[in-house]
Amino acid sequence: MELKLSFPADSPPLAVIAAAKIAGVPISTDPTLTPGSTPIIHLDNGLKLRGNFVLLRHISRVANIPDLYQRDAIESSQIDEWLEYAPIFASGSQFEEACGYVDGYLLQHTFLVGHSLSIADIAVWSGLAGTGKRWESLRSSKKYQNMARWFNSILAEYGVLNEVTATYVGKKGSVKPTASKVKEQQGSNANLAKVNGDAADKEKESRKPTSEVDLPEAEVGKVRLRFAPEPSGYLHIGHSKAALLNQYFAERYQGEVIIRFDDTNPDKESNEFVDNLLKDIETLGIKYRTVTYTSDYFPQLMEMAEKLIREGKAYVDDTPREQMQKERMDGIESRCRNNSVEENLKLWKEMIAGSERGTMCCVRGKLDMQDPNKSVRDPVYYRCNQTPHHRIGAKYKVYPTYDFACPFVDAFEGITHALRSSEYHDRNDQYYWIQTDMGFRKVHIYEFSRLNLVYTLLSKRKLLWFVQNGLVEGWDDPRFPTVQGIVRRGLKIEALIQFILEQGASKNLNLMEWDKLWATNKKIIDPVCPRHTAVIEERRVLLTLSNGPDDPFVRIVPKHKKYAGAGEKATTYTKRIWIDYDDAVSISVNEEVTLMDWGNAIVKEIQKDQEGNVTHLSGILHLEGSVKTTKLKLTWLPESDELVKLSVVDFDYLITKKKLEEDENFVDVVNPCTRKETPALGDSNMRNLQRGDVLQLERKGYFRCDVPFLRPQKPIVLFAIPDGKQQPVLRFAIPDGKTK
């Protein structure tokens, strides 16, 4: 059923037209209403619907795309709020302020509401597009990068919008605000967050991000949080969630975060890990007040342990470890539990001295051996360890356990809220019990769900096994879930932040797919990354164009047709060009094909060897041909000595099972082949790539440059970046690609 849309010629309802095009709702337009009139949709039954917002909502309800508007109560209200906000872009005096507000909001959001396109996005997108050249000049600059990325990604996803803007938006911005828009805008501004970013007092409850839950008994300006990694490995994606949530709550409550290294196990820790953790924290953009170490408090911790021994709240136990573990499981009290204070202090001094007798002992808290919660069955507080500490050397022979040190240091440093993943839930009672025995105030614990990903190990012990056995290059290997690993693979930190904050501080446990993270990443890199061309080196096929240029010539073309900021590249046109073997075998004699960024050609002859493999093609240029009529759109490279060698690398998961069971040995499911290298040739412009640059190889996917051009015989190394699809990103499917 086609809808008839009437509107004044001088103020077409751009958002309504755009929504109809995107949603696949057929409309006919009638731009004959008098100036200042409200746009109208005429229904078959004679009824009429009036007003921009009413029309937008109607189109969303009859759309072929789900969830454009009809969502849960909160998200539908958020969409309504953005619809009221959108007309502000038609107000010249507030335009750039509005751009600043939306740009800041999009720093941590892919869409304006939820995780998919809505009429809120269409309304704001249309508001920007309707200003014509004013927005275009800002879009091509770097002033509002988040908004430009969002705007470009919508335009790339829905090409019909080019038709809408070409028809209804002039170079100077021919779309004008209607009288109804002005009226709606005046009524809505008082209900929205101020454009200057003063959102703390003005944001409505329905505009809270997913992670916006309340910390218990939190007071604005008095919240103090800590991110406390153990320096026994690099920061991984699971730690990132904890770090970012700490920062989120600190900003929300105008509080502060401290970084504390929980360095109580010298067997596993090193300065290398400390340095790289700080590097990763900086990469995540975490703003912290100071850096502390649990080892800063070793003297006070030892004093506290002795105090608890004197008060009868702790004792020294020399029960062998395996027997102690069994007794704890069975609720059997240790024979040492009722030793005298004097005997306990004597053994404590033996432990401090690191004597043979002392090394047989540990300090345990005297809690409750019959409690159903096994974590409070007399946990260990102190153990002997002769390994020198990475910061303070061999000064100490005894070290506190995490269970003992954490509640002490949290209270000592004035932490108000300790964020912990829900895997520690059973130890919360222990945490509070120990703090009470120590005589400290209660530090609030707030739990969030641990981030679990398919085919992924997050245990530092297991990741270390891969490093020590040479199955990866190091902690920054692109197959690792470490921050350095996934960034090296090509993930933008902005995508990681969006991914984590969209999950929020939920306590629900779930197993996440990587696809969503990489799909978010694609939306960030696709609108801005430069385009280049590559051809698989093995079995590449030469196509000779008899009427091609006898003398090669060069054209300067944009690296990204929709983003001038990507720069320009030089493309050489010759009569002999290379194409991929897979493309060559898809071509029939006399078939017309499109050579991308050049024009059409007709293949007249196909030569094959004795095994039937295509070895050479001959044809003619047919530049007057229409690209719309061809089935094959081919990437190609000129036959030239200027081409560069590439090594294109794709990766697989390190394990072959989606989720390991608790009693399952990860070594049994290690993937034997996780790296594939494919030789290729690339256009000469790739000589200018720098390490870390992200690019798209036309028709082959997205890549990050890991090793740039150094000399002609040493290939540029490109790492394939997943794009969020289940199938492999790489189109390079040669059977004997080098694997590892």
C-alpha cells in the first residue's frame, strides 16, 4: 500500500521521507501545501495523519524493519526524547552546541538508542543532512569525529539516503524548519539535557545508559573506587570491564579511582607486568588519582595479623596443605585451632624468620568451620614464601593472601565501594567478616557479571602456558584476549568501550560472542579507513587489454569515496593488469566485467594450461558500458615493478571449544592451526603505511598494518580484522597458505 505524503515545497519533511526509504515503505510525494503547513499522510480510508513525529512513528509501525520505534517502554521513551531534540539542528545559533552534545554522547554509543537503528537516528541524521553545506564542512573536518563516524555509517548502510539528500537538500541547505518544528522545539528544550554537557542534573531516568545502576549508599563527591589488578600478566578484556566500570561510577558520582597493584604473590609477579598494565590502563583512557601497591602496606598487614593472633581471632597452623583442604571441605577443625596465643606468636615469629619450622606453617583466621559457606571456614591469611619480591627484594619471608590483604587495604585506603565480579560472590561474607574482626568500617561490595567470551581463555595461568610453550609470540599476540593483543589485531579502543558499557554492570552471567564486538569495530573503521587493492600472488592471472593505454598513465583518486579525510592515492592504468585467480575462473568468454575504478571490459579469450587452470585472459576496454549490467566487479593491479609484496595474515581461536567445563583440561582442546599467512601483491601507495594503520583491501576485508614497508624484498605484514560475520573475513583461500 502506497502512502501519499503532502508537504510545503520549501520545507520537505526530510526525516519522514528518509524513514520511508530506509523502511521500504512506498510513498508518493505532493509538495503543494502552502508554506508553513504541517506535513500530512493520506490513508486509503480517507483519514489523515499530521505532524513530523506522528508520521515518523506511523512509518516505523508499518515498516519492514523491526524495532524502528516499537521497543520496551524505556527505549521508546528515549526515542521520543530524541525526536523532540532533533529540530534543534535547524536553529542556527544552537547548531554547533548541539553537534558537541551529540558527538560526546556518541563517544560511547553506536546508535542513539539501544543497539540498532531507530527513528531517533533517522531524525537526527536528517536534521544534520538538512543543513547542507554547514554540516558537510564539519563532517569532513575532525571536529566531531564520533558524530561523523555515526553519520557516515548510516549513509554507508542505507545508500538510498544519497537519493533523498540529492533530491531535497541543496548545497546551502534548502530544508527549512517548519512552523510546527519551531513550536515543538520550543516546548522540548526545557525537558532535555543542556547542550553544554551538564547532564548530571538534567538527564531523565529513561536516558540512563545500560550500566547506570545505583551504588549502595553512594554520595556524590565522596565515592572512592579502586581497580586492583595482580601484576602477573597483561590486562585482558575481562579486566577492561572492571576498569571501565570503575571509571564510569567514579565519573557518575564525581568521585575518584585509584590503581592498586595486588602484588602479594612474588612467584607470579614482575615489573614487566606492572609496566604493561599501566600502559594498558592508559590505552583504555582510565583516569586515576594515584597508583598504590599492596606491598606498600606489608608492615601494617603484619601488625594486623599479629593483633588478630593476640585477640584469638587468628592462629598458626602447620597442618599439611592437602589435609587442610580436605578438613575445610569436611568442616573439621584443625588440631591447631585451639593453640594458646603464646604458641601461635612463637610460630608466627618462626614464619617471619623463614625458618624450617616456620615454612611448615600458615596463619589462618578463626571464623566458622561449620558454616555452609566454605569460604569462611578458617581461610588462610599468611604463607611463607622465599621468592624475592619484584619491588622490595628478599626483605620478607611471609606474604599475605588476597583474602586477607584486600579487605584491609580497601578499608585503609578509604575505598567506599569495591567492584568485584560475581565469581567472588561466595567470598563476600568472608570479606565482611575479616573487616569486622580488623575493626574497620564496612566497604560496600558491588558485583557485576564476569565477561565470558566464546573460544576464549581469560585465566592468566592458561594464557601464560601459551606464552611459555611458544604457541604465541607473546602477551600482545593478536590471538590473545589481552588489550594489547586485540588492539594489535585491529580493534579500536572506542569499540571496546562501547561494547563493555553497553553490557553495563549487570549481574547476569552470559557467554558473549566476539561477533558483536567486531561488528561495533567495523562501524567505527569503515566510514574512515582508506581503501587499497591487493591480488593474491599465487596463480594470479594477467589480463591483456588490446585497446588499453600503450603508455601507462596515473590518476589521483580518493582513498575513500565518502571520506575526504582518508587522503588520496595514485592509481596506474596499463594495458596489462593482474587479477585474482578466483576471479579469472569465474569469467566466461565474451563476458563483460567491471574493472573497479576504471570501467567495463569484455573478455574475448581465455587461455588454460594442460590441467585446465586459467593462465591468461585477453580482452578489450568497453568504458562506455554500464556497470549496472555486469555481474562481476573486479579488483585489479597494473603489471608494474612498483607493486609491493604483502603477507596477509588471518587468525583462528586458540581453542576449539566454545566453553570449557570446570573439570576440562584446556590443553586437550588447543587449536593446532591458528595462523595463516598468504602472499599477495599490493598497490604502490601501501609503501606509505605506518604500523597500526587500519585499511580496507577492496573486496577482501579490513586489515591492520603490523609491519610497514622497509625494503622491496621484505613484505608488508597485514593482520586481518574480523568484521562481525560468522564466516572468516579473509577471501584468501589458497590451499597451501603458510599456517602455524
